[in-house]
Amino acid sequence: MHLRHLYAVELEVTDWDPPPSPQAMRALAAELRLYCPSVELFVFVLEFERTLVQVKNGYCTVEMDHDYDLDSIWRDIPPR
């Protein structure tokens, strides 16, 4: 199965024990990009809080103080 046009993924991690740290989220995003390099946005959901990991210049960065409306981020995805 090829997902060449997959750009964003939301991952529910509430039940993980222990919960992932921002560094672990970044590492997981980088690992997932090995299998699907087109993904550039990862949203990790922990309880009711969302953390955005975005790929910039080939590196995964955790966006702690982002201005994104994560409920509508899916509508703002650029066309490919």
C-alpha cells in the first residue's frame, strides 16, 4: 500500500504508559517518515491536549507555542 499523498496524521497516545515526551513524539514522527516520507504534520493527542510535530527542512520539530487551530488544520493542507 502506497500513501504518496498523505500529508498529515493524528495519533491518539492517551493510553500509552508512560505518556510520550515531546522528544519521543519527535523521534516517533521521524521514524514514521521512513515509511511514509510525504507526511509533514503529526498531531499527537494526549487526553485533551494536542501537540504538533512539523517537518521543517527535513527535521521534525515540536511546535509548543504554535498558532495553529488544530481542529481545522486539515482544511489548511496545501494541495499536492
